[in-house]
Amino acid sequence: MQLRILRALYERINEDLARSHEVAFERVGFVSAKLGNRHSGEPVVLFANHYPVADQNYIDDPSAGARINSDAIREAMQVVLDTGMGLFHVHCHAHRGRPGFSSMDLDETPDVVSSLRVANPNEAHGMLLLSNDECIAHVWMPGSNEPVFDNRITIVGYPLRITM
Amino acid sequence: MEYPVEQIAELKEICSGAQQYEEGGITYFFLPKLRTPDACSPEEVDALLCPTAHHGYTSRLFLAERVASQQSLNWSTTARIMERMWHAISWNIPQTNLRLAQVLALQLRAFR
Amino acid sequence: MFEERFNRQSFLGADWQQRIENAIVGLVGLGGGGSHIAQQLAHVGFLNYRIWDGDVAEDSNLNRLIGANENDVENEAPKTEIARRLINGLRRNANIAAYNCKWQDDPEPLRGCDMIFGSVDGFAQRRELEACARRYLIPLIDIGMDVHSIGDEPPRMGGQVILSMPGGPCMSCLGFLNERVLAQEGERYGDAGPRPQVVWPNGILASSAVGIAVDLLTDWTRSLRDVIYLEYDGNKGTLKPHGRLQYLERRSCIHYTVEQIGDPSAMTVVDSATVQ
């Protein structure tokens, strides 16, 4: 399926995630998203705003790049309730080219997504991974327990970049 | 655009599902299953009220379908708003600074 | 494949062909402007098209409808089929989804496009198309021309090329769409009427639009970073940035906000003096 993110938002997220943290090796955040064209055979996920995880909500865990506490999850669920949108967990791998989710990402982040889906089952939720110039996503559509992997993500702006 | 809560409440007394939308800098009020005036068909229709200037009219009432009434109506406009098609008659209300419910009432007068 | 054909386009960058061929372009309106655009996109190498036009070829079109011929007029050929023939003549393997109707009658495929070319008649039509493009975060490149008379003076030919980039200034921000022009059009019940149309300004505007699209995808100039609003003066033969741009204070849009993206959903009225 298709996902679209404004370049200004993409760069803002990258900039925020590049900040160092006292205990975490990397930062994570959440990006709100609205589903479009949902009743067609070609739905599209449209990213809206970035919600960084607050500094105090990281857990000191050297075995993980970043681990967030239950407050972070609760705040994310509240964003879903307040905005009526979906939410995507986001983090960044600082290199060029197509990034890849780690095994830890694939093991643990879906549980976060499950909580978000409880808060609003009518929107798409998922996980988003950025590199310096590309991104990939796993998307859980309303009513489906299996994520969609094979996605076409467009960074909308100057230039227009379509990653497949 | 901001509207006082009491005006929106008045609108909801006429149409309980009334809700505000914004598109392209214009405010609309979606009025689901708005009851049409007597002798109109159908008796209920989804409507979109634009209480501000819209393409030369001081306000506009868009309907999801062309309502039949005892009046001879000039359905001059078909427009796509909020990803739906809407129809409107050529009917201009000269007054301004009206409350939302007043705008709606004056718009519906065209169908009586 | 097509190495010989495109070897003069290598200046567009190492991966230009992949970027062009991956893009899905929507063409709304296949008249004088849109037919030019279709032709040029095919020449450049675009592969995936979704095209809308509900009209058939008429004799009055032949002064400007690229790809049309007298047989098409006799046969009342849909403009979509003329465009399809034009594109396929240059790219046999082009993927073309054609809709013989107004885009409003079949809008779902438009939302799947990576960029949209708008060659529609009238300001209200432009507003509707831009609203859809903004809602689904799709860049829209709009072109149009007009000729109008002013007393005994020679007719004045003008036109525009506007890149409406989601997040950036929209046509209302740029002052191109405003209540005055929409009201004037509304007085004529929205009928843009049989306006003067000729082939050469359409070619200029369409070429600019295609050039913008190629730059947007390939970034070959590495200088396309801001709003584009080009004003065409057909009497002087100039196409240049509109004078209004120097007065544009904001580079973000105040009319289409992030809350408006996606399929419309009802906004919750909160118990406060301010409803957002």
C-alpha cells in the first residue's frame, strides 16, 4: 500500500531522533497518520504530526537501542484518543539507503502497536523506520491482524522521492 | 473559523448530528439527515451549510440530492466538497451577521 | 531497455529513469493543455498514467488537441482514447488507466497518483481538484490560459503554471483563487464558456509543467526548493515568476491544514468558546 509523508515532517522527525539521550543509544517517537481512500482497493496512509517520546520515559537498558516505559505508551494512546488518528512508532537508522527493522524491532514493537489499535481500531497503525534518505513501514490496517510489509512510501516535497 | 458554542448548539437543536468541517479555508457544517420543509421530497437529506461567502453568495446550503418542492427551484450549482458531490440552488440571502440557525432557516425558506 | 532512446537524458541523474518510471501521474483534463502534457510525459519516459476526460473530439478542438485528427472528430473519439493512442505510440508498455468522465465521478484512482497535472476549465474546478490533492498529499501542477479583450486594445493573452505542493502555499495563498474570481464565475453559473484557446501557449505552459515534474522527481537542477507560480504573458512572450511571490510572507499553507488530510471525518465539537 501507499504511505505519504511531507518532507518537512520527515526532516523534522530525523532531526529530533538524531538528538542524543542520556541513557538511550537512540531515540524513538510516534507519528500520527490518517487513512485515505480506505474504501478503495488502494488505501493510503497519510502522516500528520510527530510526537517525540519525552526524555524521562526512556528506560536505562544497555541491551536495547531504546526502551520506553509504560508512560510513553499511555501518552501515545492518549494522542490516538485526542486526535482520532492512527499512530506509528518511529525511529531512525542513521545511514543512507533502505533501512531494515532489527529482530528486536520486529519482536517488540508490534506489542506497542497492539495498544494503539485498542485506542482506535478504525485507523491504520504501525511502525516506521527512517534512514537519512529513505524509509520503510509495517502497517496494520483496521480489521486486520497481519501487517502489510510491501509498501510504497513517498516523501512529498522538494524533491519528491518514491521508495518501493 | 470559530463559532460560539451556543450557536452550534442551536444548530444541533435543528439537526442533532451537526458537525463542523474545514476545507480550503472555508468552514462548513455537515447536517446529516436534515429534515426538509413540508411538501418537499425526500423528507430528509444530508446537507452542508456554508455560513460565509461562497462563490458570490453570502451563504450557501448544499444538499446531497436535488430536493423536489412546490417551489420552482434553480439548481445552479454542483460542487465537490469534503469528497462528496453536493447540489445548491441559486438563492442569496442579503442579510449578514446572522446566527447559524438563522442562516439555515433563511436558506430553507427557498424550499417552502 | 530504451538506452538508445534516452541516452540524451542522462544529465537528469544516474537513476532518473527509475524515478520517472516508478511515478504514477494523474492527468485531469485532456484538452489543449492536457494533450500536450500527455505527449511530453510519454516522450520523457513516464510509464504509469491515470487520465480523466469526459469529452469527445470535436472539430473545434482540432486547432489545439495534440494527437487528434479529422477521423477522431468523425468517430467522436473520446479524448482519453486519443491520449492513450498518443502515449502508447511512444511507450507500448505504458500502463494507462483511462476514465471517460469527470474525475469527480471516479475519484478513487486519482488519490493513488504521485502527482497530478490539472488542465481544467474554471476556478471552481481548480479549487475542487486542489482540495483533493491537498487532502491526499499529492503535488498538483496546474496550467491554464486565457485571452480577453479590453476595449479597442489588442486582446491580452495570459496564463499560469502553478505547483501546489502540499504543506506549501496553495492557490488561495497565492491569490490565484479568491472569492472575487469565484464569485464572477459563479455569476455565470460556473460556466467557463467557450474561451479562446490556441495551441502555442498551451505548448509553453505544458512544457513548463512537464519540466517541473521531471525536476521534482529527478532533482536534476538541485535548485527546485520553493513554490512555483509562473505567469505567462502571451503578448510579450514571457513566462516568469509571478510578481505576487515577492509579497508572499508565509511558505506554509493557512487554508489546508494537517487536520484536513485523509478521508473526511466529523470534527468533534468541544465545550469551549473556540472550536477548531
